[in-house]
Amino acid sequence: MSCPLRFPPGFLWGAATAAYQVEGAAREGGRTPSIWDTFSHTPGKVLGGDTGDIAADHFHRRPQDVALMASLGLTAYRFSVSWPRVQPTGRGPAVQRGLDFYRRLVDDLLDHGIRPLLTLYHWDLPQELEADVHGGTAAGGGWPHRETAHRFADYAGIVAEALGDRVQWWTTLNEPWCSAFLGYGSGVHAPGRSDPVAALRAAHHLSLAHGLAAQALRAALPAHGRIMISLNPAAVRARTRAPADLDAQRRVDALATRIFTGPLLHGAYPDDLLADTARITDWSFVHDSDLAVIKHPLDALGINYYTPTVVSAGTDNAPPRHDGHGASARSPWAGAEHIAFHRPPGECTAMGWAADPSGLYDLLMRFHREAPGLPLYITENGAAYEDKPDAAGTVHDPGRIAYLHSHLTAAHRALARGADLRGYFLWSLLDNFEWAYGYSKRFGAVYVDFATQARTPKSSAHWYARLARTNELPPPP
Ligand code: FCB
């Protein structure tokens, strides 16, 4: 019998959520609409017309939810702050009631010995900044507009002043690729714009926002404060070794990953990215001083991973993973619209995403080599299944356990080969509002009955609790 895999002492076992996906209370305490409120209330944008108005009602169930985390043995919790709950117009002073919610959440977590990992932006831009009348372009404000990066830095400073005494780990942005390319490129995410140049501008201004926010955080946080960002780098495979397919792989790698890691880790945009997109923009929105700001030293890198991306030259209608957040009429891949995406081999989850842990291993080893000495966290990983309670009310989700087991085995292999991986955050703690899919996709380790808001830990939650308590990977079901 083989020995169970052991993780290093102090390895963090967490779960993740995001404000708009779980909080609800959309109009309480002075909160104003974010781009996701506007988008989800626009007919046809979200499956079934679902919105985050109530979501998992976490705003009202905070104490019970934290107790639930503790009962599952979690040692960390990754959550996001809703910008419009704290700074409703995206400008000016903070709303204390909004900050109080997060202050209480953090206090509850600390009381239970759960380490908070705070994300400042998980996609809920205050609507007023999108519909900016104070200097946005004719097409609107939002992330394609430089000013938004400065607004974000101010907001980061406000939250850091309020919570910096209690929260050590700060993540600026979650998956800026999705904000830029699904929000402004394909339009399947809020604010639902479809303009390749706007998407590239948004990508740059998100990176700039990260850099400016990192400066604001560094100024406001005590010395032990730590700053990171969570990316969703793509594990891109070429369908064949043919030169044209390898070139497609290179292009998608540039547009999905190096567009962010270039400036963040190396202080420059990759030459091949600039050449590939030269037809649509001259990148004159990048100011000389921006790159030094974006390269602000990071204390860790967060990696979100679900499935690999398989590409070839030519066109094909198979939906890529990154389109998988909703049906897309337009490609999000600015300047690489001719590339074909294929379903990777492997069993599919309810999202239609193939379970292939080798992509996670490859990404961990890639950043281990590319950014030596930079600690890594898996800030999201998990799977949606069609979970249902049985007659006894129990929710068995062996598929999810198998998914987690295989991905954690891959993570362990990377650790054994030297990757400085410090923790793992399961997506997600609770079933929640899965963006363009509404409530139709269940990612939680805890089942939520959205009619009653009752929470039922699935078998995967019990399996994960055992892992968190022992630091040893339990066998798959
Ligand atoms: C990621 C998002 C997260 C969730 C998972 C399934 O891209 O960051 O909010 O939707 O996908």
C-alpha cells in the first residue's frame, strides 16, 4: 500500500468565494449597483434571468457561515470586498456600514483561527465608474479608461486603512483576464462590451490598477502586510506539433498569460504580443512610467486553475474554456480570432471543462522557474457537478472528490519538485451565483438550497475537512 501524500506543516487549507457570488443584500447598507448588478438585470445576459440580489445570503448569514468553515477545519478563507458596498460611487469617502461588514467577518474568522485572504476586486466595479461622465471616452468609462486604475488605488488605500490591522494577506485583483477579455472583448461578462481594443486597454489599466493599489497598500499596511494578485494563467497545449498549431499556442499564451506576467514579473509587454496585436492597436495607452509601477514587488502569486486550453490554427466552433463562462458570439481573443479551440481529453465537469491536473502541475512548475523565490498559492481550483440531495438529505459528490484528489496529487508533485506552494483554496465554499450561468452550476463543497438558504456539507466537504485536519491526502472515494 502506498503512503498517503503529506503536505508541509503550515500549508494553508482554504476555500474561496467572491462578494457578488455569495453576499446578496444588493441594496442594503448604502451599497449601489456594480456592473454585475446592471448586467444580471439586463434580460438575456444571465441564464434564467438570475441575479446576485440574494445569492447565498452570506451578508446575513456571516456568523453561521464562519462557524461552518471552522467545523470543516479550514485554516484560511479567501473572500472579496464589494467595492460598491464600501465606496458606492467608486469615489470619495467610505461607507462605514460597508466596512463594518468586512470588519466583523474578519473578526469572526480570526476568532476561529481562520486566516483571512482579502481580495479587493472580484469583478464588481461600481456602475458609476463604468458609466463615467467625468472623463470617460464616448464609449464609456470602466477599465478601458485610465482613470479607473487611480480610483481603484484610492479604494485599496481606504480598505487597507480600515482592515490592515487585522488582515495580513491582500490580493489586488482576481483574474484580470476575465475582467478585460470577457467583460470588454467577448461581452459574456459585465459590462458586456465587445470591442477588442477596449479589451486590451482594459487589460493594461487593470495591471496599472494592480501596481497603483500595491503602492497604496504598501503605504497603508503594517510591515507584515503581504500583497499578491490572482491570475488565471492558461495551460495552453497545441493540438499537434505542426508549426501553425505551435504558433497558435504561442499567441494564446501571450494573450492569456504573458500579457499580465510580462509587466508584472518582468516590467515589459512581450514583443510577440505587441506584434500580434499591432493591426488593432499601437498600445499608445501604455505610458512610459506605467511598467515600473506594475512591476511592484509581489509577496506571492495566486494561481487559479480549472482546465487546460487546447488550440490549433484555423477556425472551429468548439468553445474554449475562457468562453465557458457563457455563450459568446465574439471571440475574446483580440488579434487572434482565427485560432481554433478544442475540448481537451478527460472527463468533463458540469461546465463542460475537462478535468486534467497536468495543467496545474505545468503552471506551478512554470512559475517556479519563471519567478524563483516567489511563493505560490492555488487561489482557486474546483469543479461543478450536478449535485442533488438524496432522500435522506445527504449530498454525495464523488466526482468532485476525484477532481480534488487528482489536482492535489499534481500540486504535491510540483511541491516535491521544488515549487514553493504555500496553500490551496478550493472553489468554492458554497454553491453560488456562477456569473453568466446564474445558479445553474454548483461549485460548492457545501450545498445551498436557494429556496431556504439551508447549507448541507457535501461528501467532498467532509473529505476536505479530513485533509485540512491531517495534512494528508485522503484516498479518493
Ligand atoms: C473563476 C472565477 C470564480 C468562479 C470560477 C468557477 O474564473 O474567478 O469567480 O466563477 O471561475
